[in-house]
Amino acid sequence: MGIPHHFLGYWGYGAQQDLEALLTSVVGRRGKALKFSAQENYPLPIWNVVYIGLDGTSPRQQNKIAAIFASGLFTSPDAWVNLQENNCLILGREPFGKMPLYWTVQGQIIWFASQLQLLLPILQQSEVSIPGLYGYSCFSYVPTPLTPINGVFTVTAGTELVWQSDCQSGKLQTPESKKIHSWREASEQLTDEATAITELQTLLKDSIERQIADLKDEPVGVFLSGGLDSSVVAALLVQAGVKVRAYTLDFGDAGIPEYPYSEQVAQFLKIPLIKVAVTPSLIENALIPTVQALDLPFGDGVCVPLYLLSERASQETQVIFNGEGGDQLFAGWTNKPLIAAGVYQAENPAGQETFIQQYLRTFHRLGGYESQVYQPEVYAQIQNLHPEDWLLTALDCNECPSLLHRLRRANLMLKGAQNIHPRATALGFAHGLWVRSPFCDLPLAEWTFCLSGELCLQGACEKYILKRAVENWLPPEIVWRQKRGMGVPLTSWCLNDFWHQLGIWLNPEVLRANNHFYPHIAAQIVEGNLGAAIQGRRIGETLWLLIIWQLWRSHVLNEKLSKQSWDHPFWLHRWLWRNYKRWQG
């Protein structure tokens, strides 16, 4: 089965000796490597690829000089680099976005890598991309094809980039972007419930069969939240005869407890359940390793708990299953209010807020607060940037005329492919885990675009057809309970356990020197003065978004921090600060 690995390579026109020296210097700091031979018959483009951590078990595929697999199943790559006979270079990714693929142009050479950190030493200078920063502040991830670094880009999921070589001039041409897969509503919609149930049960079982094909008797893990999607995956694995160990998060008295539901599912399926404690001290200790493992900044509070979950699972297995993707496939949580907004917009086209703006608000980040968030220089640079533009392709009504399918398409392309799936893989890879997501199955996903809207969302019941298909596989209170997000108690942690740390992580002098966010933005947020919508749980989510960005800059981009100031309230005990504010008022 091997172990997870990454790659770095180049293609184009240049001095091979210099390029080899640079490649060797970068990889030399990253452990074992396996070189593939480069072309030497100039003036054809020269190339080379180095795999980092490869143990020799990954098979070469025709025309592919580099490929990477999230699951450890070497049947179909998740990201790839191809060379065609006409000397053109192709970088591609599958549509679920499980593995990233980055590229940059240096002179007449294209450098490509499966990790952003591998490309940083190649750059003459690493500068923060303002559009990337702005996108991150709106979504909690950097929208593709942007990255947080100027001049470095990522291949969009479901796309290939093609560079044609020009041997006569020895110069690179602009790449052509080619869509290799698009989520598209089927012309004929399935309306018969009994037929849909039977077909869905078969598709779910087929997906699991494909993902356990290489397993023998070794146990596998499953991340079990007690929600529907992860419980379905656990049930399918048990039905298939796989030895399963379940892992769940335990936030103690803080947050929304999940483990009672996980325990109920584990007892029903007769599988062992390991509780992974999540405490403020464990979160603080794992925060920087998580940021480094993620490679890109991901601002969701669930990332560090999932890092702890992966760390624990890696002690007993090399393969972890999850339920990621079920919400995107079967119209979970965010769809009901958006459907109402879409209907309202259709009937009131002159309303104050467009449907795409409504969708943007579902991210609950800093979009709309730009003038209060950014220092003047950055604010001026983003005036011509509109976050709605990053949503347009995903919400294309030509591909999905009906509103529900359009929302599902958008959720797959945005929240799934650009956020949930790549971060799940990165956290798994950091602990030597192959990550398998049975809902990321192309036949299953394409079939869902044949479903009528009533089978996905029936009245107030979300994911209706999935619940009907699996209602005999799990306890009814698990199948039919209302969806709840993972209750990470960010606001409680930030306003209590991490109070003093806020003054370090979001220090005003450091923020002032960075010249991006306003220096006292953290104090504004905890005082409730940034915006009316940033209250309660949104306080912690917004602080966390900024914390992760700052830690990413210092621990991935390796920027030197300025001296810290004491010009903030976080050096006081919080009760003392509250009394001081009350006295001031």
C-alpha cells in the first residue's frame, strides 16, 4: 500500500544543470526521493520530477510523469502531470478536489508541486497575494485558481491546464484551461421513490466495494461524528465485512457533545469506539502543527480537532474513512434558506440583495466588512475585486437550471472541492494516513443529478432519499435527527482559555507591520463592534479566521514577526477588562 508522498518537478526551457541543482537543494531538506529521468535532447523542453517520501510502490502510468492519490488506491490519480507526444504539458485534477496541484512560472520554466511549501524555495521572493487574502477572508479558504502567494496558482478541480511547447522560440505559451468534468443536471429526473432507494443502495455499496478492494485483514478507521453521513459509511464498512475502528471527538463539557450519538452508532454496529479528547491545551499545542500540515490557510475551527483525530487514528491504522461529501451530494443544511432566497429573488428581482450575494453570506466570514477590516492600502487594492465573481461558475444556471441542483453543484465545487476535501487529505497525509471518502464517488455523484428535488428535500426533511435508503442500516434516531454542525466551542475558547494568547496571535504591532488588517481588529471583535452579525459563535469563528492566517504567515511563509506591543486589552484578566469597559461606559 505504501505511504503518502508528494512531488516537485519542472518542465520548459532552461539550463538543466542549474535546474537540477535547485531541485536537489529543495528536496534535500525533505527526506527520501526517487528521481525519474529527464529529457536531454535539446531544443525539446526538459523536465524532471522528484517524489518525496515515495517507497517505490506507486506505479507509473502511461504518459504521466507525476501523479498523486489521496486514498492509496492507485487506480485513478487525484492530481496528475502528463507529457504528450507533441511535447505539451498537462496539469490536471479530478472534480472532487481531494488533492491540490500548484504551479508557477520562473523564466521559461513551469514548476509544479503537490504541496505549496515545496514551491516556496523556488520563488525568488514570496509575497502575499492580496486577492488570495481577500478571498480567504470571505470564504475561510483561498478560492482557486488563486493561492495566498503572488505568482503561484492552483489547478481548479475538474480541470486540466495545457501548455503547448514552442521549440523554435524556446518560450512558454499561455496555458489553455480545459474542463474535463462538470456537474450537470440530467435532462430526465428520477421521481419514483422506490426506484431511487434501490439504485442509491446499490451505488453506496458499489462505492464501498471499490474503496476496500485492496484491503486484506488489516483494520481501518472511520471518523464517526454520529451524524448521518459518517454513520452510513461505518455501516457500509461493517456490512462489507471490514474490520472497523471508529474515532470520535470529545469536547468535554464545552461545545455540542457528539460522542453520545457516536456511541449509539458504534454499539448498534458492534464496533469499537475511541474517544479523542479535545481540550484548549491540546488545541493550543496542535495549532502550529495543524497550520503546517494544511499547507494552505483554512480558517474553519474544525481543522485542529480533525488533526488530533488523525493523529490518534494513525497509531492503529493506515487507512481512514470519512463521511465528507454527503451534505454536498444530498442537499444538506444550507439549502433551505437559500431556496427561499432564490424564490424570493425570482419574484422580487429588484430586491436589495441578489441570490449570489445570499449564497456568499452562507460563508459567515468577513465579506461586507472590508472597510472595517483592512488597512487603507489593502482596501484600495481590493476595490475592483468582487467575491461574487468567485461564485459565478459554480452557480451557473445553464449547467443546472433547477435551483436545488444549482446549489448542490455550487456546494460540490466550492465548499467541497476547495475546502473540505483538500484539508481532509492534508491532515491525513501529515500522519501517514490514506484518506477515503465514499461519497466522493463519480458514479454516485453523477446519479444524484438525476434526482428530482422532492427526493432530496421533502418539506423540512433534508437528505430525504439518503435517509430512506439507509433507514434499516442504522438506529432511527440517528437517521432522522436534525443535522447539526460540529460544535467546536471557538468563542468560549477565545474569550476564556485563549484570552491572553489573542494578544500574541493577533498582536496590534504585528498586524500594523503586516499592513493588512487593522491593528486592533481583535479587540473590536470581542467588544462586538465589528458588525451586528458577528456575535455569539461568530466571534470565535472570526477570530479563528484571523489567527490561522497570521500563524500561516509566520509558520508556512516563514515571515519574520515584528516586535510585539502591549497596546491591547488581552494582557489583562478578562473579568478585569470587562469591569474596565463597564466603568468607561
